Amino acid sequence: MPDSADSTADLSFEDALKRLETIVAQLESGDVPLDRSIALYAEGDKLRARCEQRLAEAQARIDQIVLGDGGPAGLKPFDAH
């Protein structure tokens, strides 16, 4: 997988998390040369940020659900401020 922000931007949360888990396993194995370890770490950091972003977006959407009579009654506008 190319080491660029563009490659992580299009990944779903699940795909980014799977790739991050693969990277962690490779780094933990200790069998990766130093230069490759650095590249993997950088890619992993981008994937971590992407996962955090996707989770924040999902939380913002969940927070917008308006409850009425104990159940969802609709959505309210999202205020990013």
C-alpha cells in the first residue's frame, strides 16, 4: 500500500483498522528492517488519525439524533462550532 495521505483518505473505518492491525503485527514481530519500520510507523500514524476522524464523524452523527418518547424522533442540524 502506498504511503500517502490520499491512500488513507478513501479507506473505510474497517479497512483502515485492518491495515493498522497488520502494521502493528509487523512492527511487533521485530523482523522488519529499520527503514521499512519507519515507513510502516508513518503509515500507521496516518491510519490511526483516519480511524479517529471516522469515529468522530460517527459520534457527531449519533449526537444529532433527537430522542422523543424514549426513541429516535428525528435529526437536528449539526453545529460544528
